[in-house]
Amino acid sequence: MFRHHPARGRRTAGLLVTALATLSAGLAAVAPAPPAHADTATLGELAEAKGRYFGSATDNPELSDTRYTQILGSEFGQITVGNTMKWQYTEPSRGRFDYTAAEEIVDLAESNGQSVRGHTLVWHNQLPSWVGDVPAGELLDVMRNHITHEVDHFKGRLIHWDVVNEAFEEDGSRRQSVFQQKIGDSYIAEAFKAARAADPDAKLYYNDYNIEGIGPKSDAVYEMVKSFKARGVPIDGVGMQAHLIAGQVPASIQRNIQRFADLGVDVALTELDIRMTLPRTAAKDAQQADDYGAVVRACLAVSRCVGITLWDYTDKYSWVPSVFPGEGAALPWDENFAKKPAYHAIAAALSGGGPAPGGDCTATYRVTSRWQGGFTAEVTVRNEHSAPITGWTVTWTLPGGQSIGNVWNGNLTVNGRNVTVRNAGYNGTLGGGGSTTFGLQGQGAADIPADVTCTPGQSAGTPAQ
Ligand code: 9MR
């Protein structure tokens, strides 16, 4: 019996489309395109079905890339303004406010029906130099004025504000920013009060990195939130940035999200990316896919984890390579906008599926030659996860008029139009990201079957010899 797995079906369809595209580029006689699959849902739609959002950050220079904006506008339910709501852009000199660049992104998101997170009001970075020169006795007023002006400007248009960003060091002590030094510990609470007064409806977040797992830094944020709740300081949420490393997702992430939720605040994963040491390999992609799936499932497991935002969605515009030389490939779309295994793992997790026990596999069917009355094809079987699989079964329905003569590097069973190919004795075990191929010769037109599906293991039908 084959487990029905909606995400796997979608992924197989995607691979088939890729196979078709490759084919149509190389062959004069082209098989007809498969029908569009009614169950193709975007990440935004899948998240919405779970009562969450799935979004992407973006930045102004990218908006002239039409291929980029097409996916940005269709795949996501939420947008974060990646740079141009920061102080450097919005109050470049004291008392002179400029929202032109930020407005461009908010307008675009609104025209696409997407919600917007504001990022960020008070941060030590991307701060214009004049702020550093404000006398200590004036900085609290300057900070309040900045917050009041910006929050008021976007009032009613944003769902969340990152009110204060990155105020803690790794050891849990306060970062010695200009605000900390000149205003003191109270500046964070004061910032939240000013934001609430300016827009009582926007949800107010504290946002930081390396607080996804339990440790000294997340403990410090936890204690702050606890004390804000006890003292009536208006905080609604904690943003865990989630700039993660493949193979190193903190084991305590779900427990950590839950403990913040238990304080009575929402949690959002606000800047998710999962980087790797370059170059990409199939095994690293598989590890990364597992990691993305695990992070999404950790969020879905906590009802107050309200949404997930990628820190941009394509490697073309990722911040990672410029800051971590030799690392990158952190996002679910590559620099040419091709979806990686990570994309499919996110879709599967949002659909409620986990990786199948013992892994998961895909099959890509490619016609390698054709002649009057016959053809050969090659099927690539790939383990999409990091856990090894010890066997695989590929099935499809024969397109009308086709029959199969023989298969090599696999064991064939045909039952009416139902084809089953199981691994041979020597090619069943595939490590994380590993792949193998089998070949076949068929009679009839070289139409590509529409439902090629891979299942790990050899559970269906007669056992392989
Ligand atoms: O993606 C942002 C990049 O374009 C800026 O140069 C950088 C400046 O520090 O900020 C990046 O975004 C950061 C975000 O605002 C806060 N968390 C870390 C993000 C990545 O550095």
C-alpha cells in the first residue's frame, strides 16, 4: 500500500515539469504538458490553512527584478521591509523623516494582499551618526519622537512592529548600544510604551538572533518578557530571527518557543535562513531540507507561533555570503529561482507531513531516446532527506498505448497499466541526498507518465527478487 502524501505528489509534479522543460528544450517532438495540478498551493496558502502566515523579507533594489517580484508577490502571505524602515533611512537627520523607500514596499505588499511587519524602530545598527551625538539628557526624547513619528506614519498598515532589535549579548548581558549607555536599562520598556501609544493595534515585538534555542541569551530575553508582563509594559511578541546553520538547528527550539508562549506573548520566526558551507551538494541540500522542515514543524507545534518569514527567499539576494565568506545557499530558492529540496520540505511541513520515517524520495523521469514505435527512459531516484533509505519503490500509470519491454537497474512488475519498479539488490540504499538511476525500454509513444511517485522501502506488491 502506498501512503498518500499530498506534498510528495506536488513535488513529483514539479519534478515532472522540470523533466518536461528539459525535454522540450532538447527534442523536436514534445510530449503534451501534464494538466495543471489543482492541489498546487503556495507556501503562503499552506500556512494560512494552518492559521499562520509564511512570508519573505524584501529590499528596494530587488524590486526592479520582475522574475523576483513575480514569486515575491504570489508565493507569500506576508512581507517584512528588510532595510528601509530602519532609522538610517527614516530619520536620516534629526527631525527630518523620509518614508519614500519603505512606502514602495508597503504599497507593493498591499497591492498583492500581503500583510506587512515593520522592522525595526530601535537598533544599534543602521543608525545615522547624528544619533550617537545626541546628549544623554535628550536621547530618551529623541528615541520616543522617532518611534512616535514612524509608528504613527504607518498606523493601520502593519500587523507587527519590531520595536527593539538585538539588545542582548550572547552571555545575556545588555548590549552596550548608545541607548543602553545613555538612557540605561529602561530604554526598552520606554520604547514599547511609545510604540503602543502611537498605534494600539500593531503587535509589538522584541526581536533578536541566537534566541531560538534555550541558552543564556534567550534566558535573558525570557526574563525581560516575564518582567514586562508582570509590570504591564506593553509587549505582544518575541521575534526569533532564526539565522541558522544546516545541521545545527537547536534541539530545544520547540520547547523554547513554547516557554515564551506560556508567558503570554506570541512568537514569530522573523528572519529564517539556514546557511551551509559552499559549495552546495545534494547531501547538504538534504540536510538543509530536513532543518527547514524541523523549524516549520516546531512553529506549528505551538499555537502562539503565529508565522514564519524568510530573510528574503532566493540566494540571489541573501545577505549571508557577504557577511560569512564561504557560506551561503541559505534559502529555499537558488539564485536562478529554482526551488530546492528545502522548499518541498517547508511545503510538506506546512501540509502537516513530516519526513517519512526512514527518509523520503523523489523520482524524475526523463526520455533518453525515441524512435518510431518505441523509446528509452531513465528515472533518477533521489533521497530528499538526510536519513538514509534502504530501499525504494517507484510507481506510475502507463500512458495510453504504452507498454514496457524491460527495465535495468531495477525490478519491474506490471499490473494492467500500473507499473512498479523496485530497487535492485545493489542500489536500494541511498544516503542523505543520494541518488541512483534505472532505465527502461518501452513501446508506443514516448509520453511521460503524469504520476511518477517514489516511496521509500519495498512495501508494496510482490517483493523484489
Ligand atoms: O539584510 C540586511 C542587510 O541588507 C543589511 O546590510 C544589514 C545591516 O546590518 O542588515 C540586514 O538585516 C539584518 C536585520 O535587519 C536584523 N537581523 C540580522 C539581519 C541580517 O544581518
